[in-house]
Amino acid sequence: MTRMYPSDCPEWEYIDFPNREIILKRKTIDLLVQLRRQELDSAASAIDSRPVHRYLFCDLTPTECEYFAGNYRGSDFHCLRHYPIYVKGDARVGARPEIVGERMKQLSQTIQFGLEVLDTTYPRSDTQHGKVKHLLDTIAIACQVFEETLRIHPYANGNGHAARFVVWAILGRYGYWPKRFPISPRPEDLAYVESLVKYRNGNPLPLQEYILECIIG
């Protein structure tokens, strides 16, 4: 049986809100300040981005669907239970609603394991080789998580914002703060999109090099 998205449910387009840029800029700055001051748990925020997504978008949802902010597609809400995602030009993007929760659970476990490894190796990175290796390992994990989050597309909207924040949380945990990699609005340079597509096609290096360039400026 084909599960249909309920006809009484709206498609969520936060760009329809005229004040969205002001709201998202203010909240993004607030989150990054908290992250830098270690008032926001970098590991917890990377492992589960739902609280951050809720904070960013709670003022930008349809009035009857406030739960769009901070909940995955497939969650037990009327308009999320069967919320589909279609990305023109790439059928690989957008997991079926009924498997989003399990996919994100697996991704959370991947993030937790990756951070545990990075936490263990970071204190021993006292040589130049060790420092460079830890930086590159951190970037590799951040890129893996970034691509997988966007491939799953767990939220009805705002997936890019959530995924970019997770990258900041992973990198910032070890002091690798990007000099450029805006959460909102999304990066405008063509390399951002092209490197992501190349990663999805099996070549991770361009995205890893892009993130490295964002860190070193």
C-alpha cells in the first residue's frame, strides 16, 4: 500500500517568512557564541541536532505544525509521519519517512564513536605530525556526518542549517573553528555544492579540502 502525505498538511517553506534572515542570523550567532564558550555541549549537539533545529526554526513553522521544528520526518505527528522529501536531480537524497529515525540513530552512534576516538587521540597530538593527523581525521569525520545528514534529510526543512551546525560542533570541539562556513545563509560558492556532490559520488577529498580551506582561511 502506498502511503500518501495527508492533503491537509502544508509543505514547509520557511523562506515564506519575511523576517527569516533576521531570526536565523540572530539565533545562529547565539548558538555559535554558546558553542565557543562551551555553554553548549558540542558532543551532545552533534550527536542529536534536534534541539538546535528546534531553536533555529521554532518561529518559522506553519502555526498548525510547530512540531516541524526539532522533529524528524517519520515522527509520530500527523504531518511528519509520512512527510516525503524529493530533491530534483538526485534521487539519493531523502530517506523514506519510515526509516529516518533508524538511519539517524545509526548516524548518532557513528558520531559518538568518532568523537570518542578523536577525544582519545587529541591529548597525544603533541607532535606536528600528530596535530596535522588529528585535524585531518576530524575533518574526515565532520564531512562524513555532513554528507550523511544531508543524504538522509531528516527534517521537513532546514536540513542544511542543522548539518552545517553539526560540522561546527565537531570541528569546534577541538578548536578547529572555521573562518568561513556560514550556517545561515548557506555558503554561496560553487565549491560547496560541487564538493558535496563529488563526495556523494565516491570522492571525499574535494569536500575535505573545502572544509580545510574554511578553517585555515
